[in-house]
Amino acid sequence: MTQIKICPDCTTEYFPHIERCADCGSVLLTPEEIKKMQEEKKRCKDKSLENSVVVREGSLNWMNELYNVLIDSSISGVVNSDAGCKKGCCGDTYRLLVSSQDAEKANERIEEYCAELHPELQASREMMSRGKCPACGSPVSSDAVECPDCGLTLLIIEEK
């Protein structure tokens, strides 16, 4: 009997000699590997968090997306919220929490994911590290708040 391979992302089935999904590019897995991966995800989701720390705050959709990224990377986490005021002017605050020992690994994975979503951020950081504006390439100092030539905001200062 011929063993099939399955895309873990879109569940398309392939012949065993195919290595990558033609639709999404993911590495194909055998049914046994898929089952093992699903069991690991379930174990990760069911794991209780001790000494949890907040790694991100944001909208519910974004926190759930990051939660799934961490679970796919075998990092346990949980999304919780603080209810906003009952008057309707303050929305809920959503937080992604992980155990304190996984915080560094979680932050690294989230940064990698953001870089995957927005590869232009890495190019902007590289230009800034060379003392150049990411938008126009003009020289800027390391403590500049905005580019003197094009006006791009380089540093956001939050007022308390």
C-alpha cells in the first residue's frame, strides 16, 4: 500500500514522492506525523501556565493569531482579557500570556512571525542601523525623532 502525504496547513493529499504542497509551499507530512503534531498541539494547549507573563497586548483577533503561532511552535500560552467599562467607551483589553521560562522564546517567535508577515521591517531596521532614513535614505542621527528631509516619524514617544 502506498503511503500518502498531507499538507499540515491546507490538508491537501499528495503522492509520497512529493515533498512540498503546491498550493501553500508547506512541507508535507505522513498521517502519523500529522497525528503526532496534533497531539503535541493539544498537549501544549492543555498545559497549565505557572508564573505567567504578558508578552503582547492587542485586539482579540491578533492575540488569537499570535497564540496559534506559539502553539504551532510548541510554546504554551493563553489569551485573557480585562473587561472594559460597562459604559461602552472602553473596550476589552486582550493579553497573550506565556510562562516566564518561555517568555524569551515566545518573544523571539513572535518577532520572527512579524518579520515573515512584513519583511520590509527588517530592511527598515538595517537602514536605521546604518544611520539612514528607511523612506528616503537621507542621513539621520540615532536619536532623531523624524527625518529632516522627508518628515518620516522615526521614533514614537508615548506620553504618560
